[in-house]
Amino acid sequence: MSKVLVIGCGGVASVAIHKCCQVSDVFTELCIASRTKSKCDALAEKLAPTTKTKITTAQVDADDVNQLIALIKSYQPDLVMNIALPYQDLTIMDACLACGVNYMDTANYEPENTDDPAWRAIYEKRCKEAGFSAYFDYSWQWAYKKKFEDAGLTALLGCGFDPGVTQAYCAYAAKHEFDTIDTIDILDCNGGDHGYAFATNFNPEINLREVSAPGSYMENGRWVEIPAMSIKREYDFDQVGKKDMYLLHHEEIESLGKNFPDVKRIRFFMTFGQSYLDHMRCLEDVGMLSTTPINYNGQEIVPIQFLKALLPDPASLGPRTKGKTNIGCIFTGTKDGQPKTYYIYNVCDHQACYREVGSQAISYTTGVPAMCGALMMLTGQWTKPGVYTVEEFNPDPFLDALDKYGLPRSENRAPALVD
Ligand code: NDP
């Protein structure tokens, strides 16, 4: 029996809300609050006849802590699920602390305005000290650890698929499959085709920033940074086939490096088609990925935001997308003194997701873990005061919930390795 406030009503939130409504005995009451209330109302209206969960809606600007506090005080939720954008992570954490409510999200903080001099100074210091230059990192949210501990509240960070399930796979491998883990390769393959020459599968601004940043991986506890898209491999994915994949910086490498300090190398690869890469390079070359505002005919325009307005809404890709995703982790290490390899992954079918919840698999593979993470928190299985990432909790009930609610695991004990 619990009351949950979901902030955001985009592609991922919509799936998470659908799934919460399938578990009405835990998610008894849900408030969907976002910037555009009409989207919340439309989803509430669609779901109401199908669920026992009591759904209400609200308008909120999650950049404004006072608005958030007023909403949380009036609704009195047990948990706030932040499924808006990473830009709002800190304001929502502040509001949760002010109101004494547990918090979770699906992506770590990054600022909307990367030209802000105050943020830039901290960022440049971090680039030098830590050795990677992505705009996002965990330091901002880890800085809340003591505040959440003192308040007796839990904050769960990055509970989507990657980050999220990939870290639960690591915790599972460490708990059940290995005595020592030497290497972790996280492989994110989207074998789906939406028929557009260029579109992003989730929020274009967040997606393009991530993909156009330099790649990096962790080796012997240190970051190694490489030019964007400069390490390419081919891999033959179960139920998808051969795909080109590229080494990217990804946020879970940072937390895994901290929580599994003995692992010698942690890398992340994502598949991209040639058309996507060609378009992205061209857009970058002409300045369309810039977050710096320009003045056009007397109006201020942020190029990447303008691009977002031109591109297909990720939520609209659902009916067009065919094919499967395959996301998982390959481990090498030892068990009982013997060398061992292990691959744990999930395969998800875009069209099956669309039939079930009206979204493609990228939103589905993020929204289902968000619901399952909330389920862990609300049922008391993942609660401890402080700020944590997924690998810091018991992976077993979470993976069982994923098996049950639409993202079952597959395993391979003799996988092809990535060189
Ligand atoms: P969308 O752009 O589809 O949705 C974002 C939602 O947040 C929209 O409903 C938007 O409202 C709302 N929003 C934005 N700004 C505000 C604000 N200031 N106040 C209130 N609401 C706001 O994004 P996605 O659903 O694709 O992504 C959601 C999150 O999931 C992101 O943080 C993304 O990084 C993360 N993600 C995580 C993955 C993982 O595996 N861990 C994978 C994919 C995404 P409006 O309708 O008005 O625009």
C-alpha cells in the first residue's frame, strides 16, 4: 500500500507508469506530475479503466524547488520517482530532503546550461583530476550522501537499464558466479529499425550529448579517454546478429569502478548504424549539437533544442520500430581457482513492447527497471539511508522482478569475448 509521485511524463515515465499500474497492490496511488499537464491527463485517462491504482495528475516545473516542495507536501508520497530529465535531479533531491521523502531516478545529474561559469569551473577541475570529460558524473549526487543518511532517507540513482540493470548484473555476477572479476564489458545493442534516416530513441538532447562526447573506460582504477567513436568492434548478438559497436563513456563505469575497485578493466559499448553516425557527425560539424544560445532574427535559440523540435518525438517511434534490443554484461574472472567467463543479458522485442504498453523497447527497457527499483524500495527490500547506485543493493529480488515484469535474463557461460 503506497503512494508514489512520478515526475515526468515522457517516453520512459509512460512505460514506468503503465508497469506500476500492473502492480496495484503495491502502487495503490500514483500522482503523475510534469511540465505539460495535458500529457499526464491523457495517460491517466488511458490507464484508469485498466487498473486499480488510483491516478491523479499535477502540473509542476521541476526546476523550481519551491513548486516541488508544495506538490510533495500536498500529495504526501512515500517515494518520488524522478523520470523527468537529468537536469532536474538536484532540485528534486533537495525537495525530497525538505519533505522527508525517498527518491529515485534513471540518470545522473548534468546541467542544462554547460556554459554556466560556476558549473564550468567545477567541471574543468574534475576533468583534470578524474580524467574524463563527459558533462555528467555522480559527484553532484554523491555529495548528498550525508544529508540523506542524516535524514534517514534512501536515494536510488540511475535505475533504468544502463545505468541500472547492468549494475545489478554486476552485483549478481560478483555474488553468484565469481570469486574474482577481472573485466566487465557492458554491451548495449539496439537492433531496431524505425525507418527514419535519423532519429534518437530517447530524449535527443540527452542522447546526442552522450554520443558526441569523448569515449572512456576504466583500467586499473584510472580513466582512459579516447576520441569519440574511435574504438569500434563487431559483435554477434543473440537474436539480433552482427552489429558494429563503439566504446562510449557511460555513467555506470564510474560507480562500478568505485564499488568494484579490484576489477581491472570496465568498458561500455553501444551499437550504431552508419546512417546515425553520418548524420550526427554532420550535425556536430555545423554546430547543431551546441548548447550555447545563438541570436536568430532577434530570438534566442539553443541549437540542440531547436534540433530536438525538428526530430521525431522518441515516443512516436513505437509503432514504426521493428527488431530487438540486446543489453548485458560479459565478465571474465575466476571461480574456485579456475578461469571463467559469463554473459548475462536481456533481449527485448520492440513490437512486443509496443503491443503491451504503446512504446518502443528503449523506453520499455528503462521504464520497467524504474518500476522494479521503486518496487524494491516500497517493499523495504532496497532501503538504507544514504545515496546509492543499483549495484549496492541485493540484486536477487530485483532480477526476479525484472524476469516477472517483462525483462527476463538470459545467460551464456561460454560467450565470445570482445578484444
Ligand atoms: P522525455 O524527453 O521523453 O521525457 C521527459 C519528461 O520530463 C517530459 O514529460 C517532460 O515534460 C518532463 N520535463 C522536462 N523538464 C521538466 C521540468 N522542468 N519540470 C517538469 N517536467 C519536466 O525523456 P525520456 O522519457 O526519454 O527520458 C527520461 C529520463 O530517462 C531521462 O533522464 C533520461 O536520461 C533517462 N534515461 C535513462 C536510461 C537508462 O537506461 N538508465 C535510458 C534512457 C533514458 P514535457 O512533456 O513538458 O517536455
